[in-house]
Amino acid sequence: DLDGVPGPDTIYALATTLTRLDKWSLVSGTWTLSGTTSSTGVNLAAVPMTGGTVALYVSTGSLLRSLTDTGGFGNPISGTFTTLVTAATNTAFRGVGVLVPEPSTCIMVLSGLAFGGWHVRRRRNAELA
């Protein structure tokens, strides 16, 4: 959501046959092409968003690349792709993913850490007594 109104309003579509990444914006109920950028060789993409900034991560097989789009809602894609890492000889990247844990997982991890800390402290106090 880049326009401040709840709900999806911007999508990024990888047009592999056209070798480009498209940015579409929902303007007055109609999806409108906002901009494109070259994506030669890109086969998979992941797009996490923080505030009004969108970070795009793509794989070309031999490269893992990123692009930060700060253009915002309805504007063309800003920025260019930056290579993050190159695959080692005889290896290839087969995908890109964004791991976002569900809230219950975070709560369980934090609860476990809190209990572990409490248990260690209790044990130390018992040893000192």
C-alpha cells in the first residue's frame, strides 16, 4: 500500500518475455502502468515493502540483485539494479524469497527466550544460596 489508503494499490509484474519489470498502480479503480525497468535474465522476484519504499530482489541464475524503488504510488520505478552476490562456479540461484514469520511464531520465540532467561537466573540464584 503506497497511497495511504488501506488495500493493495501497487503491484510489480515480471514480464520475462519482454525482459522487463513493470510497476502498476491502481488509479481510480483501473490498473495503470506506472513504469518499467529492464530485467534481462531475471526469472524470479521478491518484493518486501517498508513504509513508502519497496525493495525488489531478483535472481538471474548467476546473480542475486536488488533495486530500491522510492518512486512511490503512481510514479515510475526509481533506481537501478545492484548486484548483491554472484553465484560460485558451477552453482546457480534457483529462487528468491522473503521470510516473514507469522505473529504467533514471533510470540513463541520471545516466550521461549524469556523462559530460558528466567530459568538461568533462577538456577544461578539457587546455586548462590
